[in-house]
Amino acid sequence: MTEKTAATQPRRLSEITHWDMETDVAVIGFGGAGGCAAIEAADAGAEVIVFEVASAAGGSTALSSAEIYMGGSGGTRVQKASGFEDSTEAMFTYMMMCAGRLADEEKIRNYCENSAAHFDWLVGLGVPFKDSFHEERAMMCLTDDGLLYTGSENAWPFNEQATPAPRGHNLYVEGDNGGPLFMKIVGENVERRDNIRVEFEARALTLVADEHNRVHGLVVRINQQEMTVRARGGVVLCAGGFVMNEEMVNKYAPRLTEGSYALGNPGDTGSGILMGMGVGAAAINMQEGFITLPYYPPASMTYGLVINDKAQRIINEDVYHSRLGNAILRDNADRHYFVLTVEQYGDYESSSWMGAEVAATGETVEELEAELALPEGSLVATIDQYNHFAARGEDPFFHKSPDWLQVMKPPLVALDVTPGRGSYWPYFTLGGLDTLPTGEVLDPLRKTVPGLYAAGRTACGVVRSAEGYSSGMSIGDATFSGRLAGRSAARRAVSDNGATHAA
Amino acid sequence: MTEKTAATQPRRLSEITHWDMETDVAVIGFGGAGGCAAIEAADAGAEVIVFEVASAAGGSTALSSAEIYMGGSGGTRVQKASGFEDSTEAMFTYMMMCAGRLADEEKIRNYCENSAAHFDWLVGLGVPFKDSFHEERAMMCLTDDGLLYTGSENAWPFNEQATPAPRGHNLYVEGDNGGPLFMKIVGENVERRDNIRVEFEARALTLVADEHNRVHGLVVRINQQEMTVRARGGVVLCAGGFVMNEEMVNKYAPRLTEGSYALGNPGDTGSGILMGMGVGAAAINMQEGFITLPYYPPASMTYGLVINDKAQRIINEDVYHSRLGNAILRDNADRHYFVLTVEQYGDYESSSWMGAEVAATGETVEELEAELALPEGSLVATIDQYNHFAARGEDPFFHKSPDWLQVMKPPLVALDVTPGRGSYWPYFTLGGLDTLPTGEVLDPLRKTVPGLYAAGRTACGVVRSAEGYSSGMSIGDATFSGRLAGRSAARRAVSDNGATHAA
């Protein structure tokens, strides 16, 4: 086990001889979570310093599409304008199904109840959303439409239990440019506040804690100098996940090593999580991650069939892409293929960037079966059965929606989507510090670690698995949990220390 | 989150005003691990006290079949006498495949290299093994034979990479009575040693640790009195797993809630793990557990087919039962059935205790398919394909061994083996404190917690998942890791404290 997976020893308060800086709230990391934490803490009257290791704000939020998963309370402005009602209960049911046994019900409840208000808060910051609905099934929205389905809401079994509504909110900007725009707006909001100071190129080294692991501040390195920072209210860890720390991924989330591309920013080294663990915080859900085969666009891929090396289908192909990807990873087989008609393949070739290569083609099903070296008769039987029911608009096997059923007529093409054989499998981590909905960090006794808060990927939030992911849940969670953590730290500064920064 | 999942706060050394007892090594728990720890510590010259909450020795080992997974180094005496050579490398390869990505290579290497010597040590205690091989595929050995295959050694993919050898060692006793006999022998060995004292009905409440979390002893309750115990060398936690702590199972290993029967003794409340966590130890692999569908005996069940509600097979049915059970749990389906011919069903009815009920019968495959409400044509296709290849002695789908291939001729019977619908799904936990092979307990920084040792299910040992389990690995690991932990604690007593009990 290397150093890179070890918890970070805190600096002991008794060893600190002076403070180089003092503030109410110290935020580590200036991505979506850190930015929103700083804004909320400042607006609650606290003096804030944000320490960012990079030379600019952004974090993984800036690299993302910045879709934001929001709804409930009857609907956000965009949902209503687009003709969708969305009840808090439907959203809660859907998100609870997504998280399954790993759910933190209290956190999900709080998220759903306050989600529409979070939309309004973002709009208040100046984040623009167009009142329009994007009809096409897409992984991200390349138009400037404000709303789209970004999960498995319309797919079985979710659509049986939770009234579907689109909840992916997309910024009012053309192309996949939501992340940079979002962080630009957050950055401007931070700049506009006199009580927030930002230190870029500032590497947080460790927390400062007393012998009871109460957090009093941190040590940062700026210009090759170690500086001690007192944070009267507390430190808010918004330092991202650990997807860029290969040793941590190997140790905690080895399943993710099936992926081909670590999705995140170089700062996602787990440093925030390791600092938290160093003062006794509990890291939970560390084995889980988001890992996916982003097989659409084109949406028409959804008509295709995913089969394994026994010619068995494995899931309804109309679910969210990481749910399908997870089904591939869980399936007991060495190879997986996407089988398409020539028309479907034409769409794939012209617009997909999944990177899967053609494994075989067949003028007949028998020919494709032979080329793929599938057991004799196996693919013929699978396609026969699928077509038999598809012609009637049914999928008694996996309940794919009639909207996505097409009789599969040869010639057929099979793409190799086995992880490790060329297709694109991005991944990131979903484990982090255990927190209350307030952002307070918990130890294994479920007692709070005084003075320590966490948000975004450094915390374990509402999203718990690839199987139950929907686009927009990460930025939704990061921005929402950042706000709560910032507010909590600010309140502690005021109440515990009598800080006089209250407006 | 209830108290029952919270780490146990240690008693601080500074609060201890006197010691009611003093010893070199304190062992918490008198099952297989604790018994072997005590014997080794005593034989290394230490004074030992064993605290057992029950009124007799036994733990979960006494409730088990006490099969012990051993081999390597050319073979144990029983392996050799039965005509099997067993290389350390073959055993290592097999166990590494079993543990997969969760493997602790150092621990597995140490286990395999010393496994044959462990056999000799057990024989030295008086544990009897007959030099005979049990041919039949069995979950446990009901004869007094000394050796049998207890895992997936002969099944794909293991048999392709590791030369198979039977490594399940069964005590020389008729019936499923290995556990009581084993613990009787361990108990006699403990009694025979003057430097071991046993306190029954003694509940370990918490560890005593200084402010640096170095462990100095423990607090126990005996006769409703709290007693402080100083342990100069250290405390060895052998208090079992947490399968009886429902809250802990829900929190850490929710997948196990699919099971129908918690396998263990009432003391498996996780108390040892929680005490360790209370002094900063890391608990790892907590999400994993053993959960199984013990579908054999009769061995002839292996000829049957496990299918889901799409009539798909899911795995080679000749693997170890928990590997098959895990495949059911991972499979994306609501129902699973065991399909048998009438002859196979006859065997099942006469000798199985799996408890699965008949879901349907059919004079023809079509009839069975209809009765099970499987999609039209689906089961017919699956059976046709299986039979086509089985007639040739092949299973190109899942690589079931030719030994277990039989053409499935109607009439057929289907048993419902869906978890939660009547069949027997026992389970226990496989997570615990992180330890070195020496038994020293580690914190999240992978630094040892001085004075703390753990073994058996309180530690996370060589066995990491249901998918890669073989019978005998638990008792093998418990007894082997107990010995190492006991020896380590004894050595520390001698070296750190100048104890003069060395023989």
C-alpha cells in the first residue's frame, strides 16, 4: 500500500505557533461545490477564503456539461414552461430507486424538497436556462434547450413506480459548453463579494486539529511557503473525488479499473477525503463509482440490442447509459456486442464517438453468429424471439419501451463494446466522507467532526451508484451540498466565535 | 443510524485507577480463532486470559462443519495419501482468482506457503484426519473421509489456470460433526496449558487506550461487575463477524439482506470490529459477504439448469454453490429457477434441504415454459441449444464440465430459487478490521494500532467474496490468523514489557 492511499495526518493545534491568515470559513477547492459554498457562506455574513490548487476556478464542474438535476415542488420554471408537472414525491421515488440499498433517505428527501428552490437560487446568480424542452434522447444537450430527460425516468422499472418527468436542466448555451459558462457565472458571483478572497495555486496540505480532532484551520502551500490558516467557523472540503489517484481507485473502487478514461480534473486526487480521514472522518460508499458506456447519441442506438458471448440480451436498452454499462460489467461473460441494423449502424457511424469497433457483419443472422463465434443457433434464437415480440410492440424479456422496439432485419452489424477493447468507458468515483445533509462531516460513530464540512465529490452525496445515475445529479449534488456546507460553516463562525461579519 | 453501528468509544488509560486483572495477552472470543490465538500465545511463553461472552467455548466454528482449506507445499499428509499432489503455486493461483480484485496478495501468499505446516500443527493438537478422499460432490462431508473438493477448483474458469486439487480437510468423524469435535480438541488444548485462563460469561465492553490510541487492555463485565484488564502484550480481537447485527448488515453489507438465514452465533454482533474502529482501526471489505444457495447435495443437481425469467442460463452449474448463488443475485431478473429432469428431481426430493418449491412442471418444454409464464419460445430455445451441445459433451455457453452435462429430457420440473421465495439462503459477513498477516491491526494510514490484534471474522482475512468462496476457507483463515495474532501479541509482551513467562 503506498502513501497515496493513506489518510493525511493533521497538524496538531498545539504545534501551531502563529496563524498566517485568519478567516471565518476556509473552502478547499474552487469547483462547483466550493464556489457555491463560498457564496452561501459569504451571504450568511462570513468572511471566506477559497484555496484552489489550480490557477483558475473550475474543478470538474467546468469540465462537465453542467447539466443540473432539479425538479419537484410542482416543477421548476423550465419544467412548467415546457408543460411538465413534477411532484416532489415522484422525484423522491425516482431518486430512491436510483440509490437502491445504498440510499441516504434523509439526504435525498432534503435534496428533492429543496430542488426547485435551488433552481431559483441558481437563476438568482445569473445562471440562464431557456424555457424549452429537448425532445431527443441525448447524453448531453448540444442545443441551448433548457430541459431534457437525462436518466432512466421513462424506462422500466422506474416508469412503473415514479411518474416520469425530465429533470436535466441545461444552460442556455449552444454546444457542450455548460460547464465553463456555469463556472464563469459562479466566479463572477464570488468576485462580486467583498468578503470572499480567493487564493489560487494554493495547495491545501493538511488540516489543523486539536487532540480531540476538532478542526481549527489548515496548512496550505502558496509560493512554496507553508502558511497556517485559522478558520473560525470551519473548513469546507470541496476538493473533488479520487478518480485521479490510481492507488486509491485500486484499493477502494477496483471495479472502476475496467474503465478506459478517468473523468475529472487533475486535482481529483482524493486529498480532501484523505484529510478528512486523518481527523477521524468516515469515508463511505468508497467501492462505488460511475462507469459507463455512453452509447448514445445517436438516440437510434437505443433500437439496437446488447448481447453477450452467449447471444443473450442483458437489459432493456432504453435505460440511462451507465445503467446499461453497469449491466455489462456485472454480466457473467467475456464479450459484449451492440447489434445494429445497417440503418442503425449508419447513424452510429455518422455521429457516435463511443469508439466501439465493428466486430462482425452478417448478411444473415447465421452469418453474424458465425463471425462472432457465438454458439451455433444462439443468436438466431435471440433475434427470432426479439423480433417475434417486437413486431407486436412488446419486449416481455426486458420491458424495453415500445418506442424503441424495431424488428431487427439483416444485414446486421455487431460492435464490440467489451470494456478494454476499444470502446469509451469513462469513470469517476462516488465514495466520500460521510456527511449530514447540513454538510457536517461524520466520524464512524456518526458524531460530527467539529469544524469540518464537506461537499461535492469529497462527500458521499445523493448519488450512490452507476446503476442509478442520471446526468445532472453530480452537479446538482455538488452545488446544492456546497451551499448547505458553506451556510453551516458560516453559522458556526457566527455562533461559536462571535464573528462580526454578519451583514 | 442507531447506536448499534457506532464504533465503541475506548476507555481512556488516564481514567483507569486500577487494574482488576493483568496478563500478557487478552483474547476476546473463544471460537476457532480465539482458541488458536490463546494456544499459540501461551506456547510462545505468554500468560493469556480468554474472555468469552457465552458460557462455553465454540463460537461460530463449533456451529460449522469445520472443514479446513489447506494444501500447497506438495500436499498435506491426507492429500498425498489420497494421491493428490498440491503445489503452493496452484493453491496461490486459485485463491488469488477467488479473491479477484479484492485480494490481499501478501496475506494469501503467506496462507498458502504455510498451509501444509498449519495442517501439521492442527494434527499436533490432536485434530484427527482420515487419509481418505470423498469422491462425491458435497457441500459438507457426511462421512468421516478426510479430504474433498469444497470449491470451484474443477470448474471453469479456475480449472484453466490453476491445477485442481481437493483442499477441504474434514475431521475424522461421521456426520456433520466436525465443528463440535474441533472445538472440543481446541478446548482441551487450552485447558492443558497452565498459562491460559478462561473467563466465560465475560462480556468485553470496550478497549482501554491512551490518547494515542495505543491499546493497554480492556474493560469486561463479569458477574455484573465491570473489571479492568491490563494486557501487557496486547488484546487479540477474535469476536466474530457482524452477521447478527442487523443494523450493521443494513448499513455496510445491504446485499446480504437478500439472504434468509444469518449464519453464525449470537455473539456475531460486530462488537470486535466496533471496538477496533473506536481506537481508529480501519474496517475494510465491509460490503462483502458470503451468501449462497446450497443447491447440492444431491450432487446430481449439478446436471440441472439455472435459468432466469427470460429463460436464460446464467452460469456453469458446476461451480461452488455460493458462486452460483452470487450469479443469481447479480443477474438482472426477478425470478430464478432450477430446471430438472424427473430423475434429477427425484434425487432432489429425497435428499435436498434447500427448501425450494416446485414452481411448475411440464410434460413438454413448451408446457413448462407456459406454466412459468416465460416468453413464448424462450425456454424451448434455451433447452434446445443446451441439449444440442450436451449431446456432444460440450457447453460452449458457460463451460460446464462434460462430467455434468446431460440432455434434459421432459418431463421437466422447475424449482423456484428466487431469494425470498422459500429457498434457503444462508449468509454471513466477510468484512472486518484491516490487519497485516501478523494479525496487527491497521488504521486508515496503514499504520499499526499498537497493542491491538485481530483474527477470524473480526479481521478481514484471505476470503473476500461469495463469488470466490470455498468451504473450509473460513475455519482455515480463522485458525491460521488466530495463531499468528496470538504469537504476535505474545512476542510484544515479551519484548515490550520484559514479561518473564517465556518457557
